[in-house]
Amino acid sequence: MAEWLYEAGIGESRAALVEDGRILQARIERPGGLKLGAILEGQLIERVAAGLSRVETAEGPAVIDRVPPGVTLGARLTVEVIREAIPEAGRAKLAKVAASEETPRAADDLSARCQASGFPVRTLRAHESDALEAAGWSEVLDEAEQGEIAFPGGALRMSPTPAMTLFDVDGAGAPAPLAIAAARAAAEAILRLDIGGSIGIDFPTLGNKAERQAAAETIDAVLPQPFERTAVNGFGFLQIVRPRPRASLPETLRADPVATAALALLRAIERTPPPVPAMQPAGPRVAAWLATRPALVAELSRRTGVPISFTS
């Protein structure tokens, strides 16, 4: 049976749904910002477009598309976060909220969401063997950061863009079986990497309608609802649309590569068997990033029992 492996890391929480030693879903949550499901007080600041307004909250800005009747600019209102902020190249897509009449409350964190999934949850400790790594954690992070996803007989190249996440299929052999294998691999990657929104898969050109239908039906068999999709067209392209309540794992890791590298370094040091060296090497950008976040270094020192410092 599948189980969640959960780790309360320094600067981020990590979780992986693992079955038969293989990661089915990988999730990372970092603190700060408006979290999905949170209900909080805000103030209506300005109209930014037709039917769209800006709300300022203690956790950051958001947009709302349906302002309750009678709520004017400058007024306060209670809102629920229905989409977290999405990082995009050059700009960030603000979180989205909806008016609410409920009492303010915090959002469920990653641990609570794992607990609510119905699968058992095993909390990992730094002094134990690395169960996440044994299941392929680093390989999944590499997929998310580099976009190269291998499958038997071929490979996918994943490219997140502001408009959609694209999967390009490459491989040898007959197009029909390659397309079916690629469809399975793409559907599994979408679930594993928590990819939502608009998704395109560029298959090899298929010879007839039956072959195109077989590839599309493979998506249906592997990817859980809810989603909508097109048929595979004559050029081999299929589009999927899934809910996008938060950033995908690739978007999270790529939004701040320095932070991603620094947090991975903290994890590695925390898992170093004692004695842990007090002076730790780090790249210049990583060392500079950590220097501005002394609380993270202090937590690492507390967990290792060593006064850690970094040198580039």
C-alpha cells in the first residue's frame, strides 16, 4: 500500500507518496505567502481590470473577481484563498481570493494535507536512513529542475511556460507504441510533479484515428480526475486542462534556484553523521542567501548541535 513520507525540513517541508519503492507524488511547501484554503481579513485596495480588484492582506496581495455588493474601495472584507501565487518569468501571478463569511483560519499545511489524503503518513527523522532518497527523491527533483524525464523506449522534455506546460516526446521505434508509452509517462509526471493548468503533449505523428485514440485513452487510464482533454489531433498534439490551485513542483524549484540549492544544502548537512563540521562550504550565491536568513542557520545549528557557519 502507498504511504506518505513526510519530512519537516529547515526552510521547507517535503512529502512523497511512495508505493513499491517508487514516488507517485512529490510535494514541497515553503513558508510565507497566501496558502490555499486560508480565510483571512483583507482590504479592497483598487480596481485593476474589468471585474478584477486587488485585495491587500497581512500575508500579501491577492486579486478578487467578485466583490460583494456594497463593498467599496478601502473597505475591509473576509476572503478565502482559492489559488496561491504562481511564479512566472518576469512577474508573479498573484494569489486569488473569494469573499467568505467564515471565521478566519489558517490553511492546512502539507502535513495536514497528507494526513487527510487517506494514506498512512510516516514522519522521517534526520538521524534515520534517508527513505526519501531511497525512493528516488533526487531523481524527481532533477526531473522538475531540468525537465528531462526518461521512460522505457524514449524520453519527455518538459518545458513550463506562462501559457502552459509542454511535454515533447522523443524516442525510437514505431510511433504508436511510443505514443502510448509517452502518454503513460506524461500522465505519471503530471501527477508526480503536481502540474496543473493548461498542459500540452506533442506526440509523434500517428498514422490513424485508432492510434491517436489509444494514446488519449492511456491518459484517461493513468491521470485521475478532475481534468479535461482534447483528442490527439492530426499533428500529434493533445491538450489537458487541470485545476491549478498552487505552483507545480517545477515552478517552485525554478522560481528561486539559489533558494532551492541552499535548502538542499541544509538538508544534506542536517543528515550528515556526527561529528558535523562547524565550517561548511557553499557557493557564493548560496552563502550570501543564507547570510540574510540567520534563522535558518540557527535552526540547522540547533538540530546538529554544532554552531554552523558557511564559507564560499
